[in-house]
Amino acid sequence: MTARTKLWSVIAALALLVVLALWTGPVPTESAYVSYGYARNLAAGHGLVFNAGDSPTEGYPSLLWVWVCAAMFAAGLDAPGVAPYLSLLLGALCVVLLFDLLRRRAEHGAQWVAPLLLFASSAALVMVSMTGADAPLFSLLLLGCAWSLDRIAQRPSPVLVALLALAAVLAIVCRFEGVVAATAVAVLLPRVVRARGRRHALAAVGVIAVAAILYHGWRVATFGAFVPDFVILHLGVNDGVFQHLQPFDTVPFGALYLIVAILAAVGFKLGRRSAGERFGVTVALLLGMLYLVMEDPTPGLSNHAALLALAIVPWPHVHRALLGSSNQPIERPRRVGQSLLIAAVLLIGIGLTADNRGTIQRFQESHLETLRPLGEWLADWRSNLTLATDRPGALSYFANGKTLDLRERSRLGAAEPDRARALAAAAPDVILLAARGQTKIIYDPDTERFRGTLRGYYFVAALRMAWSHDRSVILHARNDIPPPENTHDTFPHGIGLPFFGYESERPE
Amino acid sequence: MPKPKESPRDVTPEQRPGRAHFVALVLAAVVLVASCLYLTPFLPDDTYISFRYAENLANGHGLSFNPGEPLEAYSNFLWVLICAALYRMGMSLPAVAAYIGIVLALCGLFVLWLLYRRRVSHPRQLVLPLLIYATAGPFVLYVVSGMESALFGLLLLLLLYCASRLYERPTTTASLGLGVAGLLLALTRPEGVIVLPVALAYMAWDARRRGLGVGGGRLALVSMAVFALGYGAYTVWRVGYFGEWLPTPFMSKGYDAFPFLTAWRKNFWQYFIAGSFYEAPYGYFYAALALTSMAGVLLTRARDAAGDVDRLALLLAFVLAAVYANFVDWMPGMRYHAPLVGLLCLPMVRAQRMLPEAWWGRKPWRSGLGVALALVILMSGYGLYRLKMRSGIVTQSQRECMIPLAEWLREVVPPNSLLAIGDVGAVPYYSGLRTLDIHRESLTDPRIAREGFTVDYVLQRQPQIVVFNVRGVFAAKMDPLHYTLGNDERFRKQYRFMGTVRHAWYLGRSYWVFMHMDGAVRLEALDRFPIGVGMEHRRGFSVADEEQGQ
């Protein structure tokens, strides 16, 4: 394959990613808005706090991403608007880096073009590239580690070792579980360098170890706990892996990640097992298992999506070992047949992305028609609003008030671990709870414990945030706070009720 | 027609069915049955139209949607006959139709296996394509849908089998078989009429291209004669019986200035951009199957009979897909295309020629075959699960809305009342009421189908019950034509609002039910008015109740 063809292949992969990502549109996740909230406070000089004036808490998924978003705020940019496109840029960089890793393993174009195109068009990459969250950054850092290890194994150089150390340190700062990647680097690096590079390698390992100790030492000193609040909050069975979260809501992506894992395992077994592959497969396996016990409500599983590129690295070996090495020229029908099969696989991949887009659209609808308008309405109502909610993402970000997170195991908004007691003590202006139903409300069992506090509040409205089961946000206000006079005209309508009465519509 | 190129006696010992061939068949059959049972129950609304026709026919009312009003509002004559026979034997159609579909799909699997046997050099090459056929989500979904899809799919494969026999050894029996299969296809679906002519045209063109002369032309004439005589007789009877050349659904599509362009646009959106309601766009799945089949055809270098039949299968799939592009298909998994899965699976078996010989060795689980099997199982599992989600929505809608509404209607209105409704499937079937189809593209009312919906016509028919299909439980958005009727002064005076019944979560799709003032309803009956999908908590209507734990 000529250099020109390679260039066009990479451009095609990037174009595929950009087109599919823009087609999908921004994916507003709750954890991304929690990060934006932290970043806004950090940029305003309040430190790493969920609410200005509170003690520091670690309720964000990624410190590095909070820093990036804080830099956006400091530069006068609207982070929620800009971050998805920065994620997309990082996703595109992942495609470029994966191209270099794949082509070094492939004997001919078909062995790397197909995996690269599949990655670029995958539902997982497209989704995380538009979340405005940290997953593409973490994915890029992991790929950077694998790439550096591979290059160092071929030709060690101090620059590459420094680059690897930087990637590993950033991975540590990016996510709590980044320490797994850094450890893998520290174990593998001394093994891959030759004698003359060993000094640099040991220095890099030392830097990584010191960075890890300093960072986690600072974390424990600042937040008072080793395991971050974000991890504690999300520990649980990841039922999104093997089944949809709620009936008819999201698609079962576990089967697809299992396909990726099988191909990775086969490629690893049959391939050369380079340092980059050892790193990739080990980290993907360990983190993949860790993510099985972390709740992940995003359509397409954003945690696992960050591992996708690592798992694809050994795929060229699968092609070579199972389909046969084809250095010899092959006759035209066979070549065309192979191209058709690659196109068929690619179509399936794009079909899955289109399928996932349907689920994402429901997230977008919920965000644009319910959570964001309600948050903005609350911000207009009272400037220093205090609220308590079990949906502390976009709602509290746009309400821009002091928020008490009512989710079990959360410490956001109050250090008191008993949320019912924390709620009673805080006596917020409004309480927002997720429930089923619009006219008669069925609360989640977890919410039962707030019933006592709710007696001091009056019901304001129920806003539908999803069609299925009429899932709604229920707004209560404290009895001593009267509703605004223009409530009827200004209150957001939520999903599906932009009209009242009896209307005609265009036929489908 | 081509001359014979290969006789069955030329079959190599490897190609003769051995134990491994039968094991592959049995395994695929087990997987197919399991897949079908997984997606059961799924009886979309249109299924009930056929059931109603079948039951009316079996009860001696002729082919009519409403007893005594002969009308061709079905598009599956042969399937209606089969259902009528089953009903006559005392079977409940909603209960048994899915299992008849499974039996037909198993027959299709057997025919596919017969065809595959001539194409594989090793029995293990049967495994992947048979597994893909047995777990192809859209195909399996329509096998159990109570529709004619499984029958149409089986007949398409039977036609290919007869064509294959004709290529191998031209005999009158094979020719007759080809004609009969073509005729049955034409009786099963309207578009089935083009299948045999296309097949014979291809075979004639192929024979001429290769200078094989017209030796088999006489046999082709036999096929064509069987088909033409049978279909001609059917058409004469049909026109005589119904008094119309075209079935009602064909007449109702003309509301648009460019109906075909509209259909293409809607279908493209439906197939590739966004599934309707909560479903996946399945165009990618069929496109991937088609590309794999094309790869199989490309790799069929030998000019053998099997290669010709593979090309014919691909051609038929493309021709039928081109026809289906002109008819809007809202159903999950692309209902019309589902029977084409068998056609596309046939040439696919040859695509395996690209794979190394090691795949078919003594320890296939150590080679790529094991990996490929795992991947196909996972991918198919995903597809089946995805469609299960969609079929669950349909089933919930019928269980919690349509059937309770129909039973309520049966209870509160006299049996000879007229029901006006746009969804003429489950509600009319279970209520047993005479039905006026007020959909703007009416399937079962010739007047609306031919001249369009008018308020005067509907009011003149004096329906006892009028049901609007709208968006919204508490506020209604509806078809402008129905809106005109609902706002008409006469309608407002003559009808009273009874209530709303949600039939789907998405968009709050609901039935708004109105009853003629003449009809008296007892208060107890009003209390039993169905509440629809997810509305179990609507009664009581109070947050305080919930907070008191009621």
C-alpha cells in the first residue's frame, strides 16, 4: 500500500468519525455536568468543590478533565458547549494513534484498514467523542502508553521514554484507575529496553512512582479518603453490560464488547505479543473487569469505550492467523470479495452506531426539554437557590445553586452520610426527585426515606424526562417559599407536552 | 434454458450427505426453534386483519372483512386460506399462527440445506450460513408474527430448488415444480407474481449468453403455462368475486402527488437513519447480508448449476428489494424484506471459499471457525435481543390496551354496532364488531381508499364508536382529517367522549374513544373502561395518596 493510499485511508477513517459524531450530536451525560460544575468552581477560585464554600470533595470522574474544563471557563469559553468538540478532537487523535499501531502489525492494507474503519465508526467511539467527558482523553493516554512502549521496544530513546512517563503520569491524574495503567508501564518498561536505555527506563519508572505517591498522597490529604467519591458512588452491578438498564431504553452493548474482547484475546494469543500489546490487553482486561462493578448509564457504556482502542491493537494478527497470510498477490475476484466482506462488517458497525444514536437522542431530548430548562427556570426563580436532588448533573449545573446530592453513598453537598438526615438538616429551597408518573407519582424505593422531609414541602410540578414509564422529575418547594407569579407562563413543559388542548398535526 | 451441466451422479463422495451434514441441519433447526420461541409472542396489528378474513371465510361469510361485504383488503391470499383451514380445524389463530410459521421456517431451513449440500466441499461449511439463517433477527421475528413471511420465504427457496433441479437435469417434473412454486408465490404475496417471470427470463438470458441454444425452452414453457393458467384463473375469479382489478390497499396510496418518491424518502429514513418509535434501523443488516452474498457470487468461478442458481437468488433478492422500496414499511426489522434472508443466505455459503482450508480441518474449534461461531452467536444474540425489546412494546400494547379496549367494547355496545377506527387489527378482531377503517390510507374501506376520507361519509355511516389514534393521553395531537371530524359540529352533538387508552409510552400514543349519544352505557361499565399501557396508577390521581402509601 502506498503512502498516499495510507493517507487517504486515515482521512477516510477520520471523516467517518467526524460525520457520525456530528450526526449523533452532543451526548449530555450527568457525570460530564458534574465535572463542569467542579470546573466552574475551580475557575472561579473556590477550589475543587461541588458547591462554592463547601469542603473539597472528589465527586468528579477525572481531575485532568476538570482542569481542562476549568481552563475553558477561565478562557471565557462555555465548557458544556465546547467540551464535546474537544472530545471529538481527542477521539480523532485516538484514530491516528491506532492507525500507527495497527499498520506496524499488518502485512498488508486489509489487515489494518478494516479494524481502523471499524474503530472510527464504532458506536462506542462516536458516543464518547461527543460526551464532553474524559473518556477520549483517558483512551488517548492509554493508547499513548501502548504506542510509546512499542516504539521503545524497537528503538529506545530518552524522548520516547519521557513521553511514556508523561502519558503514564497523566493517566494517573486522569482517572483513579489510571494507576493500573501506570503500574503496567512500570512493570513492562524495564523489560523492553536494551542495556543502554535501562538507565532512562528506571528513571521513568521512578518518576511514575513518585508522581503516583505524590498525587494520591495529596488526594488523601485533601479529600480525606483514598477511594474517590465518584468511584464509591458508582460501585454496583453494571447491568447495562448484559441487558438494557430499563425496559426499552438502551441496547445491550455487552455482547459487542465481548466480540471485541474475543478478537483481542485471539490476536494476542496468535500474535507477536509486543510490549504495546501486552500493556493493552492487560490493562483492558483489568479495567474491563473493574468497570463491570461500576454503574454506567451511558448508552454504549462510556467506561468500556475508553478501552476499545487498546483491544483493537492485536486485531491484525487475527486476520493473518485465521484468514491466512496473503503476501502473495491474490486474484481479482478474491480481492473484490474480501473488500465486500470488509464493507459488510463496516456496515454492521455503522448500523450499531445508528442504533445507539436512537438511545442517545432520548438522552438529548431529556436534557434539552426537561433538565436544562428546569435548571434554568430554577436559576431565574431564586439567585441563591439551595436544592436537593438525586439528579445532580445538568439540573444543578444550570440551577447554579448550592446542591445537596441525595444519591445513596454520596458526600456531595454535605459530609453527613445519612442522606435523609442531611436533607432534613439542610432544609433546601426545593427538592427534585426522579420518579415514575405524571399525575400520580411512584417514587423509587430509595426515595422512601425522604418522605418525612417532604411533608414540609408543597408539590409544584412533575416534568417528564423520558417517555418510557413516564419517568419524570418531581419538583417540591419549601412551604414558606411561594411560587413565582408567572409560573404558568414560564414553567418548562418537559418532554412531549409543548401544547395543551386538542390540535391537529401533520400526518406521518 | 441451459443444457444440463452436471448430473447428480457427478456428486463427489464428500458432497453426499453424511452424518456431519445431518448434525449441522439438526443443530441449525434447534437454534432456529430456540430463536423463534425467544421472540414469541409477536403478533403485529396487521396480522389480525388476515385472521379476521380467515375466520369470516371459515364461518361461511366469504372473503370479507365485515361479514357480507366482500372486499380484497388482504395481500396474502394463500396465507388467509391456510389460516381459514386451521380455524376450521378448531384452532385459535393467535395461539397457533406463530408455530405454523416455525414449521414453515424449518421447511425453509431444510430446502436451504438441500441447496447448500451442492455448494460445500466440507460439512463444516454448512455451519456458519445455517446459523446466520437460523438467528437472523428480522427473519425470525416475522416467522413468529403470524404473517405470511415464513411461507413466502419457503416458497422462494423452493423455487430456487426447482430451478436448481432444472439446471442439473431438465425434466418435466422439475419444470412443473418451478411453475407451481411461482404460482404459489403469486398467490401468497402480490409481488410474488414477478418472481417466476424474472427467474425464467434470467435463465433464458443466461442460456443464450453462453450459446446453449433453446433445448430447455419447451420445459420453460411448461413452467410458464402452469403459472399463467393458474394465475389467470385466480385473477378471473378474483375480479369476478370482488368486482375490482386492484386490491383496496393499492387504491389508498394515491393521496400523494409523488407516492413513490415519498415512499423512497420515508423508507430510506426508516432503513438507515432512524427507526420509528423505539427501534433500530435494519437497512445496514440487509445491506451487509447482500454484500456477503455478492462476495459469494464473485467467488463462484465455476460455471456450474449451483453458481447459476446463486446468481438467480441474488437477482431475485435485488428485484424484490427494488419493489419494496416503493411501499413504506414502518414495521420493526423491515417486514417485507424478511423473507429475502433465505435468498441472501444461499450465495453467502460460497464466500467461505476465501477462508483457509484449516478452518475445515479436524479441530475446527482451534481454527477460525470456532472464533467465527462465537462472533456470529454474540452478534445474533444482540440482534435478537434488540428485536425482543421491540416485540415487547407491541405485545404490551396489545395486552394492556387493545385487547382490554376490544373486550370493553364487546361488553358495552350491541354486537351489530359499527366501530370506526384507523387501526383495524387487534381491536376489531377481539371486539368482533363491524368496522369502518377511517385511516387516511384506508385498507378495508373501498370508499375512503378510492375517494379519500370525508367527514360526511363517516357521519353518514353512523358508527356507534369512533376511536381516534392520537399522540397524548391528556391532550391530543391527531391527523388533520380526524381533527376535522372531531371538531365538526354534528360530531360534537352526536358523540360523547368516553376516555383515553394509551397504547404506547413513546409520544403518549393513545386511543381517544367516542360513543354515539344513542348508546347508553351503564355506570359500572364506565368504571371498567380500560386504562392502557402504564396507566395503572392513573386511578386515584393524587400525589398525597402515594405519599400515604396507597
